[in-house]
Amino acid sequence: EAAAYFLNDLEQLYPGESQVLFYPASYRAPYQLEETDNANVVARAEVLEKINNGRNCWVITYPQALFERVPTQKRLTENTMRVERNKKYSIDFFNELLMEYGFERVDFVYEPGQFSIRGGIVDIFSFSNDHPFRVEFFGDEVDSIRTFDPVSQLSISTHTHFSIVPNVQKQLVLDGNGTFLEFIGKHTTIWLASHEMVEKALEKDYEKAVATYDKLNKDTIRHSLPSELYMHPADWKTQLKQCSTIEFGPDYHFKATSVISFNIQPQPAFNKDFELLKTDLIQRKNQGSTNLIFSNQPKQIERLYQIFEDIGGEVEFVPMNIALHEGFIAPEL
């Protein structure tokens, strides 16, 4: 939840920035593969693909997402197929490749990991996209590529190329994996909210994974060891030291080479006590401060107008209507 709020803040500060990415966890519990959240698997694959392609990204994540191991960059590259318009591929090749990647052949695709072949049309729902791709052939040449809505079958947009990415949390992880920190590389700068929080969360999840593994029936089915699927807390400590780290949370783990201090205080909690809010605003104004209230909902501002009008006093609104982005209002008090 905290990561989602942080993501929302960045998206508000940088509206339209496509390189602000969210990296979620895919499983609800260790070894419960059937309880995978498909949307989260897609989001994870999308992040890994963008990083693997060398794009500069801001990735917001949390301990439970870091806990799961991912395929190495080499393994992901080996199992990613780039399809381009005006190039020649045989439909039989697509069929064999997708089956090898673990895709399921169906009549109509509706979720990631599926594909269908109807004449000269191949529909592919890659794990790195929110919508499936429709590839139309003219002979053995790709004539057009477009994304479409699987419900209405209507086209969304056209493309010159796209990448087929298999499920990064299943067969790819088993064949060759590493931690997310290893995947992003040591040249990444990590902004860390709380080292202690991450370490405790990893320790708790790893203990849970070991306990679950010990209860599994190993007589008939071979199960991967927890160390093969999940990040050990010791890996976190070792690999974090290889990256540049900026700590901005309540606790500090590393000895800092430089410290940046901000002379600020958190906003007080008023708990809907508007008399208390009025007193605080007046006090700050008398101290020479300028009070600003920000809201992305005009009705919230209208309600504040009404409340302060009802309780009276020395507080009055001076509307400024600062348009920081669409729908953002910042009246001055």
C-alpha cells in the first residue's frame, strides 16, 4: 500500500511519464502457484523486459516483490522473441515456438499465456503486455501487427514490432534465476525507505517458505528448494552493498558518505477537527508562514470553503487555482 501511494505521488509529479513502473509480487503464498495474480505477473514481466532492453526506468517495489527470484537477463533474452512487421516467419514456426515457451493454444485468447491460429492470423497474448497482439500474414511475411480488445475484438493500436515474453515466474525461473537486485545490476541507484523493514519482511517470508516446503509431499513430485525460488535475507544484505543507496526513511542502516537535511515537519493530524485546523493555520500565519491546501478534487475545496464560513474566525480563502496538472487546485489560505 505504501509503495502504491509512492507510485501515485511520482505519477502526479510526472504525468504521462511512461518510465515510472510498479513491480508487484505475483504469489499470495509460497508454493501456491495456482494463486498467482495474472495481472501482477504481466506487470513483473513488463518491468523486466524494459530493464532488459536497456531502458532507464524508475521502479517502485516492496519486500514481497523482491522476495521472488526472477530469470537472469541472459535467460530472459534467450526466451524473448521479437516479431517485426515486413519480416518473414512461418506460422508453423510460431506454433512450435509458443508451445516451447509454455503458451496454450486456444480458439480465442483472453488471458496472458495463450495464442490462437486461424488461417493467416495469429493472436498472441504475451506476458509483457496488457492486451493481446494480432499478427496478420501475407504468405510468410508479417503484413500488420496490432493490439486488440479480446472482448470486443476491436483494434486498439498498430505496431511495427512487439516482443513475445513467456511467464517469467514459472519455467524461466526454474531454468536459471537470480534476485531482482542481480537483474537490475550494480549500476542502479536504490532509494531505500527502510532497510530494517525490508530485512524483517524477507526473513518472515523466507521462514514461511521453508515451513511450507517442509510440509510438501516430496515422494512423487520434485519441488524446488526455497533458495531456488526466493531471496534469502543474506542475499539482500550482500547485493545491496554493491549498489549506490540513498536512505530516506525513518531508520538508517549504512554509514552515510553524505547527508542532506530538510528543515521540515510532517503535517499534523487533525482527525477532522476543523477548530484545531483553524487554530493551527492562524498560528502559522502569525509566524509568517503561507498556508497552502492542495487537492485534486474541486468538491473538497468547496467543502472547506463552507466549513470555514460556518465556523468563522480569521481564516479566509484566497483562491489561486494553480494548475500543476489537469484537475489540480491549490487555493491559498
